[in-house]
Amino acid sequence: MVCVPCIIIPLLLYIWHKFVQPILLRYWNPWEKKDDDGNVIKKGPDFPFECKGGVCPFRSGRQEDGERQ
């Protein structure tokens, strides 16, 4: 038989991380980066580069025949 805290604590942690924490962090987030005026600094793109004009600077690990290094 499993003790009561072994069931209740994981259940409460799941409810906290799934439902309560996202709502709380929307209004109070101490880890948000802010500038000197107190405005939230928007982070850049999720990917480390941006494709501009249909050309991406990222090169895959696979090299083309004419592109030897």
C-alpha cells in the first residue's frame, strides 16, 4: 500500500506546474528581463538565425558536391 503523501505530493506538483504556475507567471515573473525604464525586453527569434529573402545562412551537415572545405 502506498502512503498518502506519495500520492498527494506528485498530484499537487502536477496541478501546480500544469495550471497554476503559467497563470501566476503571466502576472508576476521575476526572471523576465527588463530595461532601465521597466519595460519587458522581447527576446529574439527562437531559432539562432533568420532567413531573409528566401536565403538561409544555415548550412546543414551534408555538403554539396561543389562545396568542399
